[in-house]
Amino acid sequence: MNTAANNRIALSAVLITLNADKQIAAALESLQFCADLVVVDSNSCDHTIEIAQKFGARVVQQDWLGFGPQKQFAVAQATHDWVLCLDADERITPELERSIRAVIQQAEHGLLPADIAGFDMPRCNFFLGRYLRHGEGYPDYSRRLFNRRAANWSDDAVHEKVESSIPGARFEKLEGDLLHESAESLESYLVKQNRYTSIQAQALASRGKWPGLGKLVLSPAVRFIKFYFVRKGFLDGWPGLVHIAIGCFNSFMKYAKTRELMQQKQER
């Protein structure tokens, strides 16, 4: 732990975990500048809890609620109103830490504009052996720092997002990268993406969304053009191509699964 306790700031860092003992140490190491560390665990059976406590985190057990509700539950356990939400496979870079420190210092001294609810930060994704710097892999702005009195996590079971709870509130951008260092294999990544598209399809079908064939075909094509050519994903080499191709396939499968569910509902 490389940050002295008396140099910590009035900020709660919040993580949700499940069997994350291979990743969580680096995440908590990068969060030692925060005065309050909270880990909400979903009954891990590895060394996640032991490692979290070693780094001074308060551990709270909560059965899985879905990504959005689980993260909102975690935020509610925080000591401070300003919260920083991380996944176990993410790390704060020194430059991003400096930006966060400056924001919290402004908030403490009443110098932060009252209509600012939180901040987005550029996330840099590690995929197939390299950090992606183009396409949909970067800057991949992620809203992770916010005042819980002015913003909350959505109730989405997957692809959750931080939304303002006060009319007129706005979000600014921070300097410095949030590193996403997932060490999963391509096979496990695909398994996870398959699960996510199923959850998305169920959500769309529950709202009666029947995607047309045009959307089924055009959405992946437009996505590929946008991220591979316009956003220069080709500069990330073959990892960039694979990352974008999977994203396009996910778009196709999300709508294909939705149509299947809607068809089943209609037949019943």
C-alpha cells in the first residue's frame, strides 16, 4: 500500500465482487487514496474477502441482485456522498487519481459548481494482449465518480449506467485513464457476452420491442463502419478487429434473441 493514511481523501470507493481474488488486490491498491473502501460480495468461495480486508475494506455480503441494483446497494453502504465505483478488474492510474483528488478538494471547499452530479473517465481496455486505443475500446468513457445525492445507478440487470436524479444536473470529464485489465480468455469473454445479450433480449422483449429485420442487419454493419473505420479501430491490429467484430455480433444476437422471444410469446 503506497499511500499514507493521512493523505486519503473524503471519498468512498465501492466495488462489487464474486470470486475476484486474482484481480481485486491491484484494484484496491490503486484505491488507497480513498478514505473509505467498501466491497459488496456475492458469497465468494475463494480468497476475495480475505484480500479485501487486508487492504482495509469493509466487506458486506449481498446475494446477487443484477448489476444495476447490486451497485446501487453498494453505493448505499458508503460513508461519503461522493463515491467512486470500480470493478475488480479495473485500476486507477496516477493521472486519474490526481484528477479525482482535485475534484474532491473542490467539493470539500464548495468550489465545485452545484449542478455537477459526477464525472466520466476514459477507460482503456486490455484485450488479447494489448491496450486498445481506438475503436470502441477507447476512450470508452465510463461514469464512475458521482455524488449519490444527485445520481444513482440504473436498475438495468446488465449494461447499467449512472443517471442523474436531479433535473438539470450535468456530468463532466476527467483526465487520466481507468485501466480495465481483464485477464479472461477469448472463450470466457464470448461466454460472458452471450449471457449479456440474453439479458438484453429479455429486457427488450419484456417491453414488447420487436426489432425489424432491417435493424437486425443494419445495426451490426453500421457499428462496424463506425468503430473500425471512423474511430480507427484498425490501428489496434487484430485485437481491435476481434473486439469490434464481437461487438457487432453481439448487436446482431441481441436483436435475434429478442425476435425469438417475441415469436415464442406470440405463439403462446
